[in-house]
Amino acid sequence: MLNKVMLIGRLCADPETRFTTSGIQTSSFRLAVDRKFKSNTGELKQDTLFVKIVTWGKVAKRVSDYLGKGSLVYVEGRLQIRAAEINGQKAWFTEVIANSVMFLDKRAPSDSVKQIETTEEDYEFVPEEIEELS
């Protein structure tokens, strides 16, 4: 089976950083991804998709340290769909769990790592089930 997502887009806002009850850092952000296409009439149109990206461990730290609203990034990860109950109703949430984030902006700090990836060491920090965030 294959579950791989690759996206290039801009952050809609600064990343939101939180910590699980066991102290693991997670950062999430919305990525705006544009798609250009021709309509049936031949008119060139653009559609924007807003995708929630979730990072964990070292990747989450680098994302929160170096990225902000408007940053251009390449994200590689896996698609996750989870259910939650909100006001007695079941709701579904779709997000990308990123294992690699590459900074594409020229304005990224020169001393920062341009690509941050999850290593085997980091996978122990990516919970299978989402822990309660503090």
C-alpha cells in the first residue's frame, strides 16, 4: 500500500506549536496550494486548497523556529483522516502528517537547515494515536 502526499504552497499563518502531556512538541499550520486549470469555456482559472499540515518532534521545532505566514515550502508526508465527536456529532478531519519540510523561500535564514526531515529516531515521537495536547 502507498500513502504519500507531496505539496508545495505557502503558509496561511504562523505555525501553531503545542506540547503533548508527555512533552512532545507538535507544530501545525495550514498550507495554501494553488491549482490552475482551464474551464469548459477555455478560460484560465485558479483554485486554492487549504491543507492542514502536522509536524512532530525535531521537524516541529524547526518549523516553529523558522517558518511564518507566507513562507513557501515543500511538504512530504502521509494523509491521515481521523474522527472526533463535536457537540454530539461525528466530524472527520483530514490532515497531512509531514515527515519532510523543505524551505523554498530565498528569504529563509541562511543559518537554518533548508530541509528538515523526520529520521528513524524521530518516529518514536510520532504517536500512532493523537495524545491530548496541553
